[in-house]
Amino acid sequence: QVQVVESGGGLVQEGGSLKLSCTASGSSFDESPMAWYRQSAGKEREFVSCTSWVGLDAYSASTADSVGGRFTTSRFKNRLFLQMNSLKPEDTDMYYCAAEPYKIGGGYCPYPSTNFDYWGQGTQVTVSS
């Protein structure tokens, strides 16, 4: 059974930091894209970052301009992380992890959100001013 589980969200003051984690299990995810998105009620889902396998245990990451310089994405095999620094109230959102199981031909970022087969339930990040 495939599971994608996020953790690490919470309430933090403006300027603070949080680190989100995501673990995908139940299939082979090591060589496929994994990504972070965020969304609030009434808003469209927003891309945060995406990681692609580039060989051995190495991954490349691309990050949205809106959070670049403040958010850093890292990954080890089927585990994805999002280090969020200098948080702002506008970063308040539900953060979702998306994972794609291994398929012949692979997949690389940028990877359309509609192509991800599995999503987590989300972890809430709230930044107070």
C-alpha cells in the first residue's frame, strides 16, 4: 500500500523557521520526482519545489521564485525535506508532498502536478505576524 506522509508543520512567528519532512513508501520512489506544493482554501495549488534523480544518491532541486532564497529542498531516496527560513505570514498554507512511483522512461522536473500519482494529506504551516 502506497503512503505519502508529511510532518513538521506548526505555528511559528514571522521570521522563524520550520522543517517539513515527507516519506513515500509502498513502491519505488527513489528514481522519480518528488515535490512540494502548498494551498489554502479558496486558492489555487502553488508549486514550491521539485526534485529529480540525477544518479546514485544525488538529486537536483528547482524552487519557486516566490520562496527562493528562503526555502531549501533536500532529498534522500524516498524522503523529501523542506527547510523554511525567514517565514512570512503569506507562507501560511497547507503544504503537500507529491510523489511519483518508478516508471520506465522516468520523469524529471519540471513535472506537472497532474502527473503525480500520490499525494500526502498535508501539513499545516501557520506564520503569525
